Amino acid sequence: MKELLLSLLGWYETWVILYLFAISTIYMVLLLTGCVLLVHYRFFRRDPEVSRCLEFSALMPPISILAPAYDEAATVRQSVRAMLLLRYPEFEVVIINDGSKDDTLRLLIEEFHLYKSARFFDKGLTTGPIRAIYESIDPVPLVVIDKQNTGKADSLNAGINVARYPLVCCVDADSILEEDSLLRAARPFVEDPEHVIAAGGIVRVANGCEVAGGRVVRVGVPQSWIARFQVVEYLRAFLGGRVAFSMYNCLLVISGAFGLFSKAAIVAVGGYGTNTVGEDMELIVRLHHWARREKKDYRIVFEPEPVCWTEVPESLATLHRQRSRWQRGTIQTLWAHRGMIAHPGYGLLGLAAFPYYVLFEMFGPLVELTGYIVTFMGLALNLFNHNTALLFFLAAATYGILLSVASVILEELTLRRYPKVRDLVLLLIAGVLESLGFRQLLTIWRAQAFWHLFRNGQAWGAMERKGFG
Amino acid sequence: MVRLLYSRYWPAAQRILPLGALVLYGLGIVAAAKLFRSIEDLYLRYALACVAVQTAALLILAVGLIAGKMIAVRWNERRRRTLDQIGGLFAQYSCGAQCERELSAAARVHTSEFLEVWEASLTTLKGSSRLRLEELLMRTGLGRRLVTQLADHDPGKVLRAIALLRKLESPPMDTIEKALGHPAEVVRAAARITIAARGCSESQDRVLNQLPSLPFWQRIVLFQQIPADSPALRDYLTQAFLTGDDTVVLAALEFVLSRQRLQPVSRANRLACSPSAEVRIKFFKALPFLATDEDTAVLIRRGLDDPDWRARAMTARACGVLRIASLGSELARRFAQATQPVEAGHLARALAALEGDYWQRLQEFTVAGNEMTRAVATEVIEKHLTQTQEQVR
């Protein structure tokens, strides 16, 4: 009996380790591809003359910025002011107050001199009831939709209905867009207007940065280690994964914090899905699904230079809620579009990107967690050789650390947002420490998401905001 | 490496390079495993090799990153100091001080910083001070060097040279034009931009003739660069509208929309009846900026009958901008029957712009008509009143 158990555990252990190596190797390829692409990007997007011309051209497609807000009183005024100061020829800001219980709406009305408007809109997408639409009496392109609390996805759909322009930029109301981010994000739509239907920008961690007047004026590393780990995580995900997936038109996620879409394409697929907690990923997958089914020549791209700064959770409880929601969203989306998995009709997307997401993003936490459990069991029951187990896990851990450190280097080689040596040293340390506890904690939370999926509803998940500045 | 970046082999290279790096990593592990030959267990040996290679890579990368950053920070500080010093010399020189010898020395020793300050100074200075700086560039020999760089194979150098030389009052356009034949598209694009802005009529003409075949974003950039009073532009637009080629006409219409200045156009009727919906939409959108040889009211009436709602919407918009009161009743009739909200919006705004009786008609629509037209009319009236209130304020 003991021998059978030993061979079973040993067999599983070997597979888990191979699995961990496989996932790290894929990350490595993604990071290296991202590095090569980013270097190329730096060389081809540097002419300020071109940006200046685009900024003042009447031919740039106008954009509606949609920002759903739920209990955002701490930051909403500053965020809206910053959005109104963006550099772009023609745009409007549409704030969707999703039944906030705090003073969000009152503050907006007072700050921007809003009046109840008779603005007409096409109800192309079905949404929850809208109580009122407000516009500013001042000459600023601001629209505020006041609606009953029906969730983020439904709020965005309401915003899409009310939006007047052909491109819609979906952002979080508490995020800070850099002033040229719209110009940069719109560039793919101008370069390839026939094919690009969505573009995403990079989301960076605002914790630790100095914010003034709704702008990040000094980039810094956060004080808390939890936020520092997330800086490394974000760098790894955005600079590696998304750049590389975008190259092969296999991008499955555009962050809900900052994405630019063709309104016609979103309306054609029925808007954001309201029956999932990962509405941002679900929309992108549905756009892929729709475009490939309709045999459209399309592109969904990631642009590394348009930057959106966001505040990340610094408490474990909030982070737990956030990661659990993200994982549930991933599971729901992949399950809803399971027909695309390994389907040759969907090309590389079906044959590579989807299987990758299912194997490593969806089931990854379960495999990793069971791997830890089996190892501890084996060690406790004296079934494994201590040194062998330790060595294998050390190999897997150093691989993970190498990836984190590589992503920090990638940032420094290409975008160089962190000005001080101290910042980089802290990020390097965070990259090392992240693999020694934090990552395992996230794995447990993400694995729990399978269980939570069957119990919880689709709440926004309260985020404790400190507010910028 | 830079040349590879701009070459046509880059798409292949960007697929191969990451895999190459991975293969290198794999070979590193195999080589490291040979060092641990004494360990008999194959799994253990390779695990140890993995740890060794990864730790070594980690250490090299981390040390390299920190050392690189420290060097970069110091280098930037020194560079900033040099920039400040050269900036000070430039300020003195442009005020008439005799510091040419120091500046020549700075140009020799700190060429890159000198050119950076020179470029920045030229964007702020005007008149004789600016001319003095231009002459200084030539006297230091850097002007000649930049001109020579225009013929370089390295796209980075050519781009930098074009960016600097286009700041001159009389840039060496003959040499810049040669860059149109450079193998890198990015260099050709930069040369086109410079020629559009600063070239002679013939060169501008050549660039303008390439417009329809250029990507949309490059057209946008060129539209912004060509001076409005350029004879080449006038001739180009006149000719473009006469060609039956839709791509040429579309590019010309985009130009008009981009510049928003009155442009004479002949045979406008042909554009209004073009089989291409895209041409008709853009034509009616640009109509307020077109001085046509035909009666605008007739053209608008034709546009209002267009089978495509987008063309009808743009026609209604043009009618409002041009305030053609004789078509007010027609607009009101069409507004009452409108089914497309965007078209209805433009019709309502046009009625509001016509004022007088048509403003009254629009008010009547807030209680008559279907739900959509009532809502659109109410919104347009509200917007009109708030704008008036804002103007009063």
C-alpha cells in the first residue's frame, strides 16, 4: 500500500514540477518576445512631431471616455478633472454613477455645475434603469449618468448607449490616465482603421507615486511590500504576456482599467456581459469569437506606452477579494467560450492562447496548490527524500524569481519609469520575495475561487481607497 | 542591431530572437549538468544545473541592472550639467557675447549635448538670434557632418540628421530629398514630412502625389505640415477633385477636412453623386469648406435624398453650418420622418441654426412627432439654450 502511495505521489510530484517548469518557460518566451517588441516600439514611436500633428488633427476619431463609479467620493473629482485635461482633439467624459451610497453624485454636481439634461440616447444595449443624465453648464465635455446599482458591466453598457463617439475608452473612475494616453492608445486605430477593434494600454501601480492635480508627477515604489509585489506582477503581466499575445493577435485580456474599443464592435457583440465578474476579459474573448465567426479581418492590440495609473490593494483582505474575483472571471469566461479551446477554426487563438489560459491560468492554481500539499504530505510521511524535494522546488522557485527580475529589467531597458537606483533595488528584492510566500498565498486564494464561484454573487467588491495626493 | 530594427528582416528576427535566447538558456543547463557528472540521478543532476544556471543568470542580471542604473544616473547627471553649461553659453551667444571659441570646443567634445541645446534653442528663438545659431552650426562643422549623415545607411543617424536640419531656415532640401530613396520606410516618412513642410513646389508636388497610397496616419501628419498657401497644394487639390479616382478624391477631402479652410472645387456634382458612399459622406462633411462651382442648395437637396443615412446626416449638418434657409421646410419635413437618431440630431441642429420660423418648428416637434424626434428636439433646444446662456455669462 505504501509503495503504491509512494509511486502515485512521486508521479504526481514529477508532473507538478514539470508543469511549473512549463509555465515558467512559457512566461520566459513571452517576456523575451515582449522585450524584443518593446525595443522595436521604442525606436518607431519616438517622433514628437508626429504626436503633435495627431494631437491637432481634426481627422483623429473622437472618443467617449466611460468611467463607472461606485462609492468613489474620495477620488472622483480629481479623476474627472484629470480626464478633462487629457490631450486629444475631440473627446467627452461619461461618468456612470452606479447607485453610489456615498456623495459621489453630489460632489460631481457641485464641482462641475451639472444640470439634468434631456440628452437623447439610443438604447442599443439593454441596461438597468437610468435615473437621470447630467451635463455641465460649463464648456466642458462632461456627461454624468445616474443609475440604479446594477454592477460595473451594466454601467459600462449604459455608458456605451449614451456615448456619442465612434471609439469608447473604458476606464476605472479612480484611475489616472497620463495626459497623452488617449493619443497613444488611439494610434493603432489611426494606423489601421479598417482592422483594429480594440486596444489596451498598460496599467501601472500608483501607490508610492506623487500625485498632484490629477497627474502622477513623480514615480516611486510603494511603501508596503504587498503593493511592491504587485508592481512586479503588473510589470511581468503587461510587458511580457500582453505584448507577446498582442503580436499574434491572441490577446485575451484588456484591462478593465484602461481599454479603447470601437463602439460599433461592442454593440455588435451585445456589450459587456453582465453574468460574469470578469467582464473585461469576457468582452475581449467575445469580440474574438464574434470576429472569427464572422470571418472578419480584425486586430485586438496592446500598446505599452499609454499609461493608466491605478491604486492597488495594500491590505490582504482587499487583495484576496480582488484576486478571487479575477480568477472567478477567468473561469467563467473560459467556460462560457469553451467551444474555442483547441478549435482549429480559431487559429492560434484556439490552438495556443486558449489552451494556455485553460491549462495555466485557470487550472494553474489548483495544480500548484495540490503540488504543495503532496510535497508536504510526502515529507511528513517520510515518503520523499528531503533534499530532492527541496532541490526541485528551489529550481522552480529560482525560475520564478528570474522571471520577476527579468520583468524589472525589461521595464528599465524600455520604458524607464523608475528614476532612482533605490527604486530598482526595492523592485528586485520584491521580485525575489514575491516567489517566497506571496505567490503561494495568491495561489491559495485563486484556487479558492473555484469554490467561491458557486456561492458568491457578482458584487463589485469594495476597494478601500486612500485617494491620491 | 539598430539597422536590423529598421530592416525588412526584423519581423523574422523578432520571432527568432526569443527562441534563440531560450535555446541558449537550455544549452547553458546542459553545459552546467556536465559539471555535475558525479551525481548519478539524472533528474537531480539537471535540477541542480537549473538552479545553478538560474542563480547565475539572476545574479548577472541583478548586478548588471543595478550597476547599469547607477552608471546611467551618474551619466545623466553629468549630461545635465553639460547641457546647463552649453545652454548658458548659447544664451550668452544669442545675446551677442563673444563665446564662439568655447561653443566650438563644446561642439567638438560634447556633440550630442551641443546639438540637443541647439535644437531646443531654435524652437524658442526668432530673428537675428536664431540666424546666429544657424550660422554657428555651420561654423562648428556640425552642419556639414549632419548633411553627410543624411546619406548614411543607419536609419537612426539619418532620422536625427533630418530632425535637426529641418529646423534650419533653409534646410538642404536636395540632400533631404535623397532620403526618399532610403531603404527604411521610417526615414522616407521623415523625409516626406520635411519636404511637405519646407520643400519647393516640385518636391511638395511629388510628395502630394504619393498621398493616396500612404497609410491614413501618415496622411494626417502630412496634412498638418503642408503650408496652407502652398501653390503645390492648391494645384494638387484642384487636380485631385477632377480625377475619377476615389482614393485620390478621398485623400483630398480628408485634406480639406483636416485644414478646415475654404477650398475651390469644380465638378462638385460628380462628387455628390459618386457611386462610393465613402466619397459622398466625406464630400458632404467637407461641403462647408468647399467653394463649389454649383448651387450649394441643389447639392444639399441631392445629399438629403442620398440612400445612405450617414451622407444624409452630413448633408443636414452642412446645411446648418451654411445656414441655407431656403431648405428649412425640407429639413423639418425630413426631421419629422427621421428614423435614424444621428441623422435626426443633425437635422434638428440644422433647424436650430436656421433660427426664426425653423426654431419655432423645432419647438413644436418637442410635443409632436414620434418618441425619438421629440427627445432629439428637446435635447437640441436645451443644448442651444445652455450654449446661449454660457455666451451671456
